[in-house]
Amino acid sequence: FKILAIVFKFLGDVVVSIPALRALKEARPDVELHILVAEEAYPLVKTLPWIDRAWALPRTRGRARLRDTWPMIRALRAEKFDLSIDLIGNDRGAFLTLAAGAREKLGLHAPKGFVGRRFFYHEALPEAPGDWHETRRHLHFLRKLGVPAEAPLTLELHADPALRDAAAKILPRPTIIAHVSTSKPLKEWPHSHWSELAKLARADGHEIVFASGPAARERDSLQTLGKLNSEIPQLPPIKDL
């Protein structure tokens, strides 16, 4: 039995889906489990030992790239999945569910977005309450497949062993990385809070270094923090996640 899990959203959304997918594999160890994510999230899932195959789909925010997507869709259809599950319930996930052509298609009856997408699934289940932790919401969705709602919420990530030496050159000692920026300024913590965190961490004996994304606005934010607290160590820009 072959399952395709579609988690086509941003990095954090992929991370919080991992415990539920692990619980699915534990509940159904006989299943061949594949996961489809956006290209930038692929490094987060490619080393998970219980995933049989991870698929990376190119994506540009705000517009479809059918020419780049079509070869992947053909490859997915060739796998002849028995079941696809769309954990996110957004428009692109629904389209990919339909395009992958699994024998059975399970998705979310999400209230936002293209109203007709519920018809892309054989069954669209109602979402769990919005005030639940996102991982709990995924577990609730997967109950139909025998996944226990009380499964552990422990996050799981595995670094790529091939990058171990390169990482050791950047941060030779055990260090906490504090990432100060996001794609939207509305979601960012005030610089004064980060500065206070740095003082508390140092007083408690923790080594902490601050980082940001590569965009100019995000790098400016990190420099602003450095001006506020000149003792804050900063991580140099790293092109590859």
C-alpha cells in the first residue's frame, strides 16, 4: 500500500507535520510512505529515516510554474499511489492531489480558498478546532487511517551528514542559533526582546548567535539588533539552508 502525503506550504508548516506523519508510519508500518513538499522544504524531510521517498516541487510564490511542475506530476502519476493525503488544504495542495492521480484522495474541507477544491478529493474531512496546536490538528485529520490522537508531538529533524564538516567550520562549538527575521515583519519579535534574551542566555552560561534570512530587509534587521547590543554575535549569511 503506497501513500503520498502532500505538505505544500512553508518551512514551519512542514516541520509541525512531521510528528503526525511519523505516527502514521508507526501505525501502518507496512505502508510505503512518500512526502511531497515545496523545493525549499526538501532539506527538512529528505533525511527522515522512516520516509520512503521525499519529493521536491519547484515553487514561486504567487504564481504557478506549470512548465516546471509537469515533469514531477508525470513522475508522481507513474508511482500509482493507493492514497494521497493533503495535510494543508490550500489550493495548490488540492491541485497537486488531483494531478498526482492516487486511487483514493483524502483532504481537508477548509473554509478558505477556492470553494471547488473539496471536489478534488474523494473525501474532504472537516478541520480540527483552530485553537489546537497544528500538530494535534494533523493527528486529528489522520485518525481515519488509524493514527492515535495521543501520539507524541516530538519534532524530528536530521542534519545532512554530508554537511557536517562545513557546519563545524561555521559553528565549531555547541551553540543556540536565534533567527530574528521572518518573511513578514508583522511576525517578528521586537529587537529589544532579542537583546534581553541574549543577556539572559549569556548570564545562564549559554552560547547564542543571531541570524537572519538573506533578504536585504532581514539583514538590515540583524544589523539593527547589533547596533542595539554590540556584544551580540552574528552568523554570516548562509546561502543554502
